[in-house]
Amino acid sequence: MSVSSVSVPEEKNIFLGKECTILEAAMITKTEKYFKLKFKDGSAMDYQPGQIVEAGIPGFGEIPLGISSSPTRNNGSFDLVVRTVGRVSGKLVSLQQGDSMWVRGPLGHGVPVDEFKNNPVLIIAGGIGLCPTRSMIQYILDKYTEFKDFKLFFGCRSPEERLFTDDCENWQKSDRVEFHETVDNADASWKGNVGVITTLFEKTSIDKNSRVLICGPPIMYTFVIKELDTLGISRENVYVDLERRMKCGVGKCGHCQMNDKYVCMDGPVFRYTDIQDLPEAFK
């Protein structure tokens, strides 16, 4: 066989996104927009709960986003949520159904699902932290026989900032999850719990053998970990999803570096004991 006839597989370009068609687009709060997307070439994305993608528009920019749907529901589409905070996110939020968005990924390391199986599970999501954890939530609900008792805490600042309200209603009714929700500041319409997310611990009992996944604002981690310590839950069984400060998604820019670790490559999901001594992890 001549050298010229040898077929050389094309190397995947980690900086090159693929065009996606937006199947659904809707503002779900004043600042967050939900998208359901599908690759235009018909391919499906193989990913783990907790992994990220880079989403953007060629020549304009891109941002890292946690995938908001479970691979168990991967019928060729996947969900993302964009918060309007800057130039790129503002441009993405302007896109509508039928428009194109470019996505590259999946990137990073997600939830070690096998560590959670056959164990009680607690997921604690604060604010927009519900978006990346929604992937694991759906995964457990779809494969609930592979897990033991499943509890879910969600907290946000006010009722108008609640995300995935239809999901929240369904979780309240589901016999596959014990769901507890709170807001920091109530309005006249809110009939549920009022207070920071740690006030939800008094609403139920938590098995000390639980595997725990936490995602939320930096200040939340400190107080949640204290509660878990009080319950006797080993820090080895606690995982944190850090979606902060990422930029390139492939460890080239150093924007998300924490000592010898990169959030975009070593995470964004970390075992808590692997990063608990890194001060920059929770700032």
C-alpha cells in the first residue's frame, strides 16, 4: 500500500465549534434564557452530567456553560441556560428559535456517577447552580432504581428568580425525589420556606452515608459544608461544581487556574477534599 493511499483520521480541533440549530428559546427569568439545541449535522453529543460546553458565535466570542439536561434524555438535543451578564452572553440571549449557535464540547470532568449509585444522594443547588445540576437531577430521576433515597435542595434570592419552575412543581409531586425549596426574600405570592438554603436541613433527615453534590454562589459552600460536617457526612463523599472564572475551556488561557488545577479540565466537578485547601476555589 502506498503512503498516499493511507487514510489518516482527521484530528479533532478543540477550538472549533459545531453549528447548532435552536429548537426552543425562552426567557425563564428576567436575566436567564433557556435554549434547546441540536447539532445541525444530526450528530449527538456524548457527555456526563456536570460537563460543560463552550457556546458562542464565530467572530463574536464564546462562553462556558454547564449542560442543563441529562444524557439519559439525549435524543439528539441538549439544553443550555445563558445568563445575561456581558457582551457575549447578551448576544446569545438575543438569539431565537431557528437561529444558529456554535457549540464545542463536551469539556472537562463531570459528576462521577458511579460514586453516587447505590447510595443516598443529596443535591444542593443555589441560584443559577440549578442549571448544571439539573443534568444530574434528571439522570437520577430517569435511573432512580440505581440510587437510594434522593433529596434535592434549591434556594434563590426571590420568587421571581426561581429557575425551571415547571420542573420544581413536578419535583414537588414526584415520588422519586424529596424536594425542598426556599427563597431569601419572599413576596406576597410565596407560600414556601423563607431563609438561606441551610435552613432546609431542618426540614428533613439526611443519611450520613449520602453522596452530596453542591453548586451555587461561593459563600454558600462554606455554610453548607459546615452543616454536612455537623451531620457526620464525610468530606470524601462531597462533590462541588465550580463553574466560575472559566474562559477557554481547554486549559490554555489560565483564567480558571487554582494552584495546580484548572477548573475547565480537572473539573468543573471536584471531590471537595481535592480542593478544600485551595483558597481561590471559593472566592
